[in-house]
Amino acid sequence: MLPPRWFVVAFWHAHRALLRLTRGRVGLWRPKPGGWGALWLTTTGRRSGEPRRVVVGYLEDGPDLVTMAMNGWGAPEPAWWLNLQAHPEATVRTKDGERPVLAHRAMGDERARLWARWALVDKNLDGYAARRPHETAVVVLSPRP
């Protein structure tokens, strides 16, 4: 059984409010075995050019961080993903600190491998993805010098 979209969206809004209220001291965590972590992602607005911050779930894949471009599993692409497509350089803040990253969409074998890793962590992944009219982007955030 999948939670309704309003619940998923409300959870992420509350989580973002907690992060802002505590200035990031509470609400960021590293992925645990069999689970995902939470990070703050700062992108550059594709139209405004202003910094935009969002909280997303992630997995580690070697030095890369991997997330899903899901908008509470709604149909539209999330704004942060549209921003990354226009400006792939971004910054992430994890429990371990802040670092610059370069984003790209996983394709082909890389996407299949990373999707399978997410499916091990989230048993409802395919059910959530079926709610969307198009393929969910798997986003890789690679370290940037």
C-alpha cells in the first residue's frame, strides 16, 4: 500500500521546515544499511539565477551521491531537477559537511544498476514510479574539484 501523494509532499515540507528552523543541525542523516540518507541540495534557479535549496533522499555510490527526481511522485518534474538540467553545478550539505557537485542523469546500464539499488531500499519504488506518466530520472551528484 502506497501513502497518498499529499502525505509524501507534507512530509518533505515538514522536513524542510525542521532543517531551516535548526539551520541543518537536525534532519540530515547518512544512509544506513538498507536505508537512504537526507541531504540539502542547493541549485541555481534556471530563470532567476538565485540559489534554491531543497532536501532530498540519497544513496552513496562510491564518491557519488544518487537521488531520484520525483516530485512527491507527482507528474511534473521537480524544480530542482529542472534547475540542475540548466545549471548542473550545485552544492550538497550532508551530515558530513558541504561539498560542490556536478549533476548528471544516469542512463542505460548505470540507471538500471542505480534503480535496482534504490529498489532494495524502497520496496514501493516501482509502485511509486507507476504513478508518473514518464520515466523518473535517476540523478547522480559527482564530486567537483
